[in-house]
Amino acid sequence: MQPFFSPDGKWIGYFSPSDQQLKKISINGGASVALAKTGVVVGPSRGKDGTILYGTMAGGGIMKISAQGGIPENLVEVESGGSRFPQILPDGRSVLFTRYENTFRIMAQSLESDEQKELFPGDGARYLPSGHLVYTVGNDLFAVPFDPEKLEVTGNHIPLVEGIFRSIGVSQFAVSDSGTLVFIPGSSDAAWGRKLVWVNREGREETIAAEPKDYGYPKISPDGTKLALTVNESNNVDIWTWDILRENQTRLTFHESDDLQSIWTPDSKRIIFWSGRDGGGLYWKSADGTGKAELLISSPELSLYPWSWSTEEDKLVLQLMKSAGEWDIGTLSMKGDRVLKTLLDEEYTEIQPQISPDGSWMAYASSESGRLEIYVRPFPDVDAGKWQISTGGGNSPLWSPDGTELFYIVDDKFMVVPLETEPAFKPGKLEVLFSGPYVSGVGEGTPWDIHPDGDRFLMMKESGSGATGGGPRRINVFLNWDVELKQRVPKE
């Protein structure tokens, strides 16, 4: 995901969500080279000085590492919101980036004085030697002449490419200094999106009647009657619900900040979610849409994503993200004072905590082996034991409703392992439950869920003109694209 060129065009860097690393690979092929464990990155780029920059999720700053690899360091602190798509400008004294706080804005910041300057609305800007900035608005690519010394736009904004695929709100394109453009096409019309489907244990699929949209983070209510999920429209992410019985869809949140990663309360009456409003925090709202969203706990310096619920302990189990893109696991008491505690805090990534139905076990994904694998620990005493479940990578664990099975994803395979918990914890033989072209990336949160009946899974599948029958997306490559750029967007 998120490809970027080296200045000489001989290497392509990219983010590997399966093991949360930045990597690079020669354009001539061969094995990829791991550069650093980073956590989730947004909009990486490489400068001529051999430095790679990248942004982090909400609340994170701009990080840098050597193109030869190493330990990430903080380059620009961000007090609130998020920063993405950073790029050092030719003079080496300023950095170009996208600032997100309710809306996307292209920014420039001096590395000498820390002075920031807002340039114009947009996302993912890249400066090219031709003297242009290219950037996206929604699914479309634009260009504008730009003076990197004065940090000023010097001409008109011209649309160049319509229909660039966006995944998790990130436009999938890259441009090289040598004039090559690559992008993944995806229609910007309403026909494009993801469709929701039920898949049973034999892999048979049933389409849900909901209109295809840019869905994410699907979650089934404990009573099995509704779905909560996100919809990304016009670069704004909100929580929506789908009534399974009535087959109608309702928008739940309306704030200009992103609202995402929702879970249901055990009684199916409220939905808890992370929101970027007012610096970021956890909120909840009545699932029937009445009343306002109420703040549970604010977190301007620590992003808190609700992942599971311990009914025995009456605690939320959270995925925590620090400003440097480090991921840990914590809990938030829902009784009395909202006490936040860290549960797992290691030097590697720990994400996607899921509590077993009886509240005694926690499944999660960890990169401690060098790639994400699935582990199980006792809960809440997580130090009382640990078992590795997966053997060839894995993410997005789910428990069966009766707690006797654990499911997880690896690539396009959806795995199952039977479990014994008495008299001692013992995992059984791993098997492929089913496979298919369903959304399965680590950056998608937990992109599936299991119905309380235990017999069917809620999945997301690419549809419309932006996909190829639900299969792999194609990559468009345009050589010498800078010639067309200069012709269509002349400098004044």
C-alpha cells in the first residue's frame, strides 16, 4: 500500500500492513527490503538526501528514517489532528504536508522557524521538478504551478485525472521526479463502493441489500438485528447503521470530524466510537439516533479505538495509538470514573484485542515475531500465560459466539481453529474456513464480524466500476507523464 518512488526512480517504497513495516523493492524486481517497524503510516515519501518521511494517524506528527533503514525519529510535532504525505522541498528548509483537522489542507512548514503556512484545501500534495504541486480532491488528481522558495501558488488549479481509488481515505497514487505516474483507478461516481455480504461456513455468499458505499469497520449488534459501520463520503467518515430486518440504512453521526471504529454496548442500545472532534476522544450515542453524542473520555495525545467489551469486568478493551505510531492495548472502566489503564505495552505492535464470550481470554495480533501473528492470553491477568495461534501470519481475530473456536485472516484466507479451555487452554488444528476476494487488510481495522447465530460472517467486497469483479485492482502506469503535465498546466 501507499507506493512512493526514490528520487532516481529505481526503487519503489511501500507500507506493508501485515507486519506494520516500511519496505522497498527494485523496479527490476527481486526481494523486498524491510526498512523499519513503523506502525501504520500515511503518505510516505523519499527525499534526495536519503531520508524517508511519513505521517501517522490522528494525533501523530511527521516521522523520518534513513532510506537505508533505522529507528524512526520525530521531525515535526503536531499538537492536534493528523499529518500525512510529508515531503521535503528542494531547498531542504521546508516540509510540505497535509494537515487534517476536520478538513484536509495542504500546508508548508519551515524546519528552521517552525512557522506553518496554509496553501489551499486538498490532500496528498507532491512537489515535482517541473515546478508543480500535484494533489487530490476526493477521487480526482489536480496540479497547480508552485514556487517552492516563496511557498506560493503561481497559477491555476487544473484537474488532470478523474477516478483514483481511495483506501481508508488515502488516495492510491505516486509520481516520480523522472516523470512517471502510477495510480490505482477507482470511479468517483456513486456506483463505486463496497457491497456488504453474508458468507456462511461453506463459503456460500448472500448479498445484503444495502447500497454499495465506501464502507469500513463493520460490527453486528449483540442482538443480531443491526449493523454498525463507517461510510466515507466526500472525505468525511461517519457512523451509519443498517437494519437487518427492515433493510434500511440510517446515518448516525453528522460531525465534520471523522467518526470511526464503532462497537456496540452489550445491550445493543448504544454505539461507542472514536471521533476526531475537539482534539479526539471516545464518544457514545444512542443507536436509534436520538440525543447527542456524549464524550466518554478525551484523548488529544493518545488515540483510543474501542475494540471489544468485557462484560464481566464492565470494561472497554481498546487499541491505543501513541503519537509516534506505536500501538498498544488498554482498558477503560465503564463503572464510576473512566479509568484508563494500559494492558499490554511492548516495543512491538499489539492490536485488535478481542475478549472471549465468557470474558476469560483475550485474542489479539502482535508483531513480536517480525510479522503479525495471532496470540491468546488469559484476561484480565494477561501475564498468566500466552499461546501463539497462527503460524503463517494473521490478523483480525474473532471468537465464535460459544467461545469454542477462534477465527482470523491471513491474506485472502479466513482461518478457524478449535479451542479447549478446560482443564487447560489448548488450541486444535488450523484449517481454512473459506477464502475469497473480501476486504482483509490490517489497515481496515477488523474488516469482518460473525453473527450471534455463529453460522454466517459479515464481509465487505469491492464492487462497481472501481473494481474488477471483486478481484485484484489494476495499476495504471504513465511514463513521461511530466510532458503532459507541463502542457496542460503551464507556468505563468
